[in-house]
Amino acid sequence: MSSLASPVAAEVPVQSLGRQIILGGAVLSVARLMTRALGVLSALTIPRWLGPAETGIFAVAMLAIGAINAFTESGLVAAFIQRKNDYDQYILPVRTFNALRGVVLAAIVFFCAPYVAHWMDSPRSADVLRVLAIVPLANGLTPMIWTLATKRLQFAGPAKYNVFITAVNLAITIPLAWYLMSVWALVWGTVISTLVGLAVSTLLSREGRGFTLKWRPLKDLRRFGFWIFLTSITGYIYITAGNWMIGILLNVQILAVYTLATKFCTLFTSEAAGIVNQMMLPVFSHIQDDLPRLRTAFRKSFGTLSMIVIGVGAFFCVASRDYFVIVLGAKWADHTNLFNSLLPWLTIWGICWAFAGAQSGVFQALGKPNWWLATTVIMCIAILLLTWPAVRLWGALGAAAFMGGIAAAMQFIRNLILARMLQLRYREVLDHVATPAFAGILSVTLATLARGHLTDNIWGQAILANSVVVTVYLGTLLAFSRHLHPNPFEMLALFRDTVMAKYREWRA
């Protein structure tokens, strides 16, 4: 990890922007893949040792912290990144506001802990929440080093930092989970890794390390930040409404199963969206006044995202069945059928969530966060009205099916809005999804048929099904490559040329 001792101008030269996007995407992809690989290691060990009851207690605590965080989101960081020029004056005011917000969040989490535990019928969650109150406090005190790096399109530093913190978390949590076999392994892993992150960020930071009482610059960011604040609330409702309803109406064990299924169905799709979204907001902000470049950047990024997230979603929809049976063991055995029934719907929901994460960056970069908010509000209204009866009638499966269905329906509306914003034909936007979606449905269907009819051995079923889903998906994309935008062969050639150019620069 390197510091940001030498500021870089916010304005990126036109001729170098494309290369920075490709190189940044490569760095983020490698880093996030490493992070998710560590997440897989966590999923192979920690839930097996803790079981659904202990895992459910931690899920309740994280739901509460997420809710408090979402309902107090200022939006100033996103507004800061979106600001095209003269951003130095905002660094200290934004950092000071974040620190004060962290203190307030910590107090809310600490004092609301017993009420949340009572509401969710999980008494042990109270003590867990009181200790986890340290997390928002430490996050609020963290300097702006990684936000500044993202603002300047320097993606390597934040990527390395995230991998490092994830590794620290697992290095603490995994041995504690094996030894304690209780929720406190997850708690101490989260707290200690957060404090390590605060220390590392403070040591590496060279800009904006202090605080200020000069709040006037924040007025320029307030209007944009207000829409991000509302978007944060509605987005949280959209993402976690099913979890809250299951925790309130059912029990923490079913909540743990639902949370685990969601984790696997979004394990890599959310990361792919995170890569694109992390780059889209600063990159699109740089070219927000150049419509032809915006169209080209959107079509290439969204087309690439579609091929990745739908393929990865299809793979995990098939592979997760084997994980639950082979890895988790007897503590989870009673919930196998429920877990398997959740996978298709949560896969659809995870893919749509990935698309939404990328699309939101476009809306924000173009200065239209209120338009994005309107689409999210529509979904939240439907969720608040219908998720409760869906869980009462059909349990966790009802929540998963409803979330997946409404997310897919909203994608059609958002694509229409994006087409109008970028002055594209609707078909040009829909073409990015049609072929990968067909390939994904075909691959999952054939893999499911192969699993059920060709062998009875559980390991044989796992190997066969996973091989079929990968082969069919990639084969279908290659067969219809001329209908894809961008063409995968052209993207591979461009990536190769960029890497070779970077290598020649390094050698010189």
C-alpha cells in the first residue's frame, strides 16, 4: 500500500482515461477476487463450526447496524467524488462531519441494543451490539485517504487495503470460531480488523488528517448529498427487507439460512458490480459533459458487467447446492430443502442487485440521483406493502421470490430511463442483457438435468453439474459473440494490448 503524498490533478487527460479505466478495472478485479476467495474460505469454515443459531445472532446485529448506518447516511462522500473541480476545500469538512457522525452512530447502536434484541427475539444480540458499536466509531474517524484515491482514479491503493483488512478479519475470526464455537468469534474479528484499518489508514494518510469547524463548503455538497441520503435509506430497505421480515416473523435460524443463501447468490455478482460502480462514478463524472463518450463507456462497461454477473450468478446457483450438503454438515441438515429452494430466486435478485449497483453510479455521475431515487422508492413501496404477507403465507421462500420478481421488473424501467438519458435506443440497452440471460438460463437448466439423471454420487453430481454450467454458458456466449456488445474477443484483445503497453513502460 502506498500513501497519497503527491496529489494528482482531478482532471484526467482524455487520451489516458481509457487506459486508466482498463488498468483500474484489472486491479480492482484481482483485488476483489482475492477478497471473495477469502470470503469463500470463511464460508467453508465459520458457519460449519458456529451453526445457524450463533450465525443468526450475528446476522441480527449486522442488520441493526446496517439500518442505523443507512438512515444516517449524509451522501457527502458521493457528492465529494462527483465534484469535478476545486475539491480540496471539502476534504477536512467532510472528514470532520464523518467523525461526528461516527460518534453519534456508536451511541445509537450502544443504547438501542436491548430494544433491537427484544424486537428480534434474540436476547444475546444485545451484548453483541454493544461491543460492535466500536465499528461505526472507528469508521467515522478514518481519514479520507481511500476516498481521495478513488476520486483521482487511483484504484490500486483502496483495492489492496480492502484485501488486507479482509485477511486480517479472517486471520482472527477463523481460529476463534474453531476454538470458541460462538458468535463472539465474528464479533472480535470484526472489531479488531476495523481498528487495524483505522490505524493503517491514519499512518498512510498525508492529506486531510486534521479536523475543522469551517462548515461553509459543505453547503455546496448538501443538495447532491441529500439525494444520496434518501437513496441510502430506500436502498437499504430494498436489500434487507426480506431479512428483517424473516427475523421478526420466523426465527434467527431461518434468518441465518436466508442470509447464507443471499451471501452465496451475491458472492461474486455484488463484487463485479462494486468494481464497475466504484469506477463509474469518478470516471463518468470526468466525462459527464461528453455525451458520445458517455454512451461508449456505458455500453462497454454494462455489456461486460452483464456477461460476468449472469455467468457467475448461474454458476453459484448450481454450485451452492453442493456447498450446503457437503460442507456445512449436520448442524444445518434440517434446512437443506429450504436453502435449495431459495437459490434460483435469490440468484435473480443478486444479478439485478449487481446491475443496480452499476446503474446507480451512472445516475449519480450525471447529476440525476433524484431519478435513481424515484425508481428505488417505487420498489420500496411494493416491498413494504407485500413482503410481510409474502413471509406470513410462504415463509422465507415467499420473501426470496418476491424480491427476485420485483428486482427483475424494475430493471426494465431503469434501462428505459438510461436509454433516454444517454439518447440510446432501448434495444441497444437491452441487447447487453439478452444473450447472457439466455446463456445463463440454458446452462442452469442443463446442469440441473445432468445432476438429477446421470449419477447418484454426491461428488459426481457436484463435478458434473458445475462443469456443465460453465461449459454451456461460455459456449453459448462464444456461439453468439457477434450479437454481444462489447465483443468478448475484442475486449480480450484490448486488455492484452493495454497490459503489454504497461509492461513495456515498466521495462523502459
